[in-house]
Amino acid sequence: MEDRTVRQAVARAIDTEELIDRALGGYGQQPGGLVPEIYEDFHYEPPADEAYAFAPERANQMLDEAGYEQGPDGVRRTPDGEPLEFSLTARSSEEFHVRTADYIVGWLGDIGIEVTKDMVSDNEMDEKTTGGEYDLAISGYGTNPDPDYVLSMQTCDALPTSEGSGRTSAFYCNPEFDDLYRQQLAEMDTEQRAEIVKDAQAMVYRDVPSYVLTYQQTLEAYRSDRWTGFPRQPEGDGVIMEQSGYWGFAGASPVEGGGGGGLPTGAWVAIGVVALAALAGGGTVLMRRKASADDRE
């Protein structure tokens, strides 16, 4: 999907509020940049006039102005006359993928893009996304408290190679982004670094190699009459289990005199460290036309 206008139109055709309500049972947050909102120092929130809010009318207008005319069958054609048809690859084993795929097929159909589902196993998913053998794919990713790792996944150095190396399946490579990545890596002032990190996320958000669908919220519970002192990541309202490291359990200790007859629990809703894909858990939608062997080398 080489035309950024098409990628932006796809993002505007997806109703993330509906996905949170229907596919996640309400346990999700509206997405922004690659860094989830719970890491507030580095989180990028797009300006209201630039955010990909659900706007199928605007998506249709963008495609009309870019020359993607609708044919008599309702499917748009490229300026070269090819039908705007994509396959959507997703994991058949994950309920979120199954539900989300159905919604995306319908939403994109409403703007004249024909989408067929390609539900695959986990192994097939890995092979197709790392090999570039997909048009659209529902994926996921994880974030650390420090944003360096998730940003590094967007650099040209992370591109898959014919030898099987590489760390990203979005196939994004923008030298301007790489410059920002190197700047934030060298910046020692936290506030200045945060601004560079946000600028880098804004660039990815604009280019839409992938689109974050939601920041998924995680339900966790523990026996508060038995255990206490679980460190959370980040501190305060963060998660216990889905951390980078083992600190969530290492700091816990038994409650003195605990173990009475009752079953009281402590529970909370925390923002998970993964995001979903129509791009990233949360989720993401990856957007790419099937690549040839030459493209991947």
C-alpha cells in the first residue's frame, strides 16, 4: 500500500471506539502514538485536527480527490485501473483478531475498498508478516518504560533481510525518522528527549505504516489477604505481570498473619504494555502490499 493517502483513509475508516466496546468489552483506551498513554512523559497525542478519528465521509473524500474512482461494483479503482482490493491477515486463534477482522472488512467496504480475510495460525502469521506476504495484517507489539526500543523498531536498520534478520514487519524506512531516533538516543535532557520522541511518533503517525487500534487495558487480581507490595510498572497504576523484567513479583511479600478464611482480593484495571494492530494486547494494523523477493533484499 504505497500511497500514504490510502493508508490515511484506511485509518479514518476504522471506528476504534466501536472496537474497544465490542472487541475488548470496554477495556481499552483510544490510541495515539506508539507509546501508550500510561507512559505519559513520552506519549504522543495527535492534535484534534490531525487525529484519525472515525470519519468515513472524509476517507471517501480523500480517495475521490486522489483519483480512486468507484466502479459499478462499488469497488474503487487505482488511477491505473486496478481494483482496490486487499487481503487482511489475522490470527485465527485470537478472539480479538477474529472480531476485529470482521469489523475492518465492513468498514473498508463502506469506503470502496474490498477486503478478504486471511485467518491463519500463529506460525503462518509470523512467516507472512516477516516475509512481507500480506496487504493488511492485525498484529501487536510491546513497549518498555523507555521508548527507545519501540522507536528502534521503526528504523531502516530494523527492516527484514533476505537472510532472515530484522525486527519489524511494518517495512517502514524513513531517513528523517532515523535522524530523530538518533537524536533522542543521544539527548541527555529528559524533557528535550521527550519532545524528540514525540516528534518521531508524529512522523510515524502521519506516514501510517501501521495504525494503533487501541491501548488494551489488563485486568489483574491478587489475594490481598496473602500478598502485598507488588511493584507496578510504571509506578502507581501500572501492571504487575506484563512488565519488562520480573520486578512485579520480586518485590512482593506475604502479609503478616495472612491466610485467614476469607477470599478478599485486590483488583485493578491497568493499561497493558501492548497495543493492537490494524496496524498493535492492544492492537495494530500493518499496511503493506505484498512484496516481491527483490523488495525484501
